[in-house]
Amino acid sequence: MVWNRPLNLKFSTLSRVVHPLDLADLPTPVQALEGVGKKLKRQDLWIKRDDLSSKLYGGNKVRKLEFLLGQARDRGAKRILTMGGTGSNHLLATALHGNTLGFKTIGVVFNQPITEAVRRKLLAYEGANVELIRIGSKYNLVAGVAWGLLKSRLRYGSMPFLIPGGGSNSMGALGFVNAGLELASQIQEGQLPEPHAVFVPYGTGGTALGLAAGLQLAGLSCRVKAVRVIDRLVANRPRMDLFAKALYRLLKRLDPSLHLVNALGHNLDIVQGYIGRGYGYCTDEAKHAQEMFMHEQGLKLELTYTAKAAAAFLDRAEKNTGPILFWNTYSSSDIQKWVDAGIRKAGAKNA
């Protein structure tokens, strides 16, 4: 199937440079947050439903995986190695979409607070046949990835294709450049007004930067509010600026005539103050946002990423006027099938 997205219209050479797959159900809908808006006495709150981006496993990761798994296929890979916390949505998305393409997934995971959602993810990894390499701390991640690559080389005779945490490199970020152009098309079609700000979680940065780049390329003036949910060592402005330069180089490959008046990502603001004790730890503000979105909209958020971004969104809604948009990056797909498979496999091992 031909990959046919707004990015094709912007960069006619796309198919000659990269070969993305058609994995996501796009465009995802935009909707008014009527329940939350009524609660806050607002009529200009909106949501982008990336939770519906795939029936298999949605959220923001599948947009990046269209490019990253396409690259793995081009290189003839049989195995993929990626990384994240023990409750990583990215790892599960990579494994499930990778399985459909015949890839085997190796996941290097660091500890995070064990919640019921994290327990379910660990069972789902087992059910999806993920080969886990567990390390104690995210600060050991580089060594853990190196060991995983070496282990795979020794065991299978070849190196796996490496996908960074969160799918966040310039290739993966193209998925969200496309997402920004997609939102611009929906605004142009009158599905929603141009928001003053778009709120997303900021972990590894590919979602926030790609989105900011897409909106910038579309000529929109709205700003991306990247709500930091991970340590400053990973999420900070200097790293984001380096990432922006790498993404710009890739965009220049797609269109050598590309010239931007402002630096890529100039429309991105890092929002501090919502991480709490650290990555994966619940905050009172996130819990409140999670409960409000469930009660008023029937939408499920998780406490590591989306609920913290939603907390910042709600604070903005209570203090400022003008339309704003919350980008829901959490998959609403049911993973019970893989949880059950993981339970069965765990039971067989312990029998």
C-alpha cells in the first residue's frame, strides 16, 4: 500500500529518501472537550485523539514506527532492539507492530515505580514474546543497550536494528512532522480553530519536536507546550536544540531548497513543574487530571506521561483564554489479549 499522508504533499521526494509503512489509522480525529470545558466554563478546549491511531496499539508511537520499522525493513533486519522503562508504551508498541512484520523485539528496560499499569505491561511483553534485558537504573541504559547488542550478535549471529527510546531520532520524528501538517489540514478544513497552544508530554522529545516542526512548516503560529515528565538529563533545551538540528538536516535531504526564517523548534516551550518526584511517580495534579478526563470525557490517561501533560493543560485552561488543544498520546487499544498470554506463559514456566 502506498504511504499517502500530508508529508508527501510537502516533500515530493519523500518516497525516494525514506520508505515509511502504512501502520496507523490517520488522520486521527479532533474533538471539542465538551465535558471538561463545561466543568471549567470554557467552550474552546480541544483534544487530538491519537489514542485512536491504531486498533492494534495506538498512541503517539505508531506514527514514529511507520518510519522506523520501514527503515528496519529496508535494512533487512530480523530483530529490533529498543529501550524504555518497565512500563514502556513505546516498547509494547514496537513489539506488537513489529510482530505483524515478522520482527522479533528485544527490550532493554530500567526500573520505574511498579503500578498496576506497569505490571500489565510486563505481562504483555511476555505475551508478545519480547526478549527483556532488565537493568536497575536508567543511568545504566547505555551499558545495558551495548550489552543487548553484543548478546544478540553472539546469540543470533547478527546485530539487531536499534530504535532509540521513544522512537525519538530524526527519522522517527518525521511521523510527528506529518502529524503537525495533519493538524494544520484539519484547522484549514474548519474542524477546529487554530489553538494558541498544543500540550504534549515531553520525554525523549520526538513527539514534541516533530509536532512543532510540522506546525512551523504549515505556517501556523500556535506553540507546542512540551510538558517535561522525565529527568532534566534527558529532557532539556540543549538536547532539544541538537535534536532540532538533526531533524532539519533530514528535512533538507527531502527538500534541499528548504529555508526557515526561524530555527526549527522555535515554537516549542518546555513546561516545567509537573514531573513531581521523578519519572513514573504519580502527582496530585496528574491524578486530578486523570480523574477529570475519565469522569467528564470517558477518556483514560496514564500517570507517567499523559496525565501530567493534561495537568499542565488544565492549569492553562483555568488561567488563560483562547483555544488550546491537548494531544492524547496514550493508546486506548485493549492489551488484555497479550496480558492473558503473558499470564499463561508465566504459569507454564512456574509449573
